[in-house]
Amino acid sequence: MGIADRWGLRAWLRAPGSLSKRLAATGARFEVQVLRQTTAPLRPQERAALGLPRRGLTVVREVLLRVDGQPLVWARSAVHGDSLKGPWKALKGLGSRPLGHLLYDDPRIHRSELQPRRVTRHGATHAQMQRQWREATGTEAPAGMQWSRNSVFRRHGKLLRVMELFAPAVAERHPGPLRLKRRRR
């Protein structure tokens, strides 16, 4: 990966706001391909981020985000099942609509800071992504697909974790202007 590619990917990892809207702005057609929405065990990072006990129903949604047919992001969201009866109940009927539409249209939802993270090549997340990528596209996932960004959304005290794993090709697209935080004086 060249220096320009690294800087391009770094911009995506730090880009605030809706990833779906940013991706959609880079092409003519944006789509969400739902790979799976089911109950599943939480992974250690999800459990820590959501502060959940070892037991309980957890709903996981895994998707591919495509622009003009090209898969660019594999994403996984996780929420405790109890939250589906309350503040996150809209997740049940989301279908192939972007999760971002739900997260950024409600001023009561607050997002944590973005946390870029390298996904281990031999971990459960990487294996799941590879398997689903192959099934959805008929090709292997890009070898350099290892950088993700993670964040937690809070609404009425209930948490939703989102992890977005970027294909290297996303670095060829521009995420749009980054809003810099202004320092308070």
C-alpha cells in the first residue's frame, strides 16, 4: 500500500458522521447488502464496549456496503436483545436500509469517539468477514482488508456497537471534508 493509499484510508477511519452518506457521495449507486441479522454470541470487544454480562440475547447485523456494485466495507453491529424492545427497536425492520439513517436522524443518539483498530488476520471477526465476502461476491476478500473503525452509539442509556472494516479500494475514494473539532477557549 502506497503512502497515498494509507492517507486515504486514514481519512476514512477518522471521517465523522454517516459512513453510508459519505460512501454514497462517491458514486452513482449505493447499496446495503444484508449478509446476516440474527442472535449470536458477542465477541470480547463487543462485550467490553457494551458492558454486557456473559449471558443474554444479542442481535448482530452484518452487511456489505457497495458503491456502484463494488463492495467497499464489511460492517457488524451488535446490540443487547433487551434494547430491541426499547430505543433500538427500529433495527428489527431496517432491512437493506443503511443503519446510518437511523443513527444520524435522531438527536437523542450520541456517538463515542471513533476508534481505529487493526483486525487480527486469524481472529473470529476476520474469518467471518472472509467467509461472508466470498459467499456474497464470489471472490476472496482483499488481502489488505484489516483496518476497521469502531464506535458505540447511546440512546436512552442503551448501547449499540458498530464496527466497519474497510477494503483497501475505499482509499481511492475521497470521504469528503473532515470537520475539525474547534477548541474551546
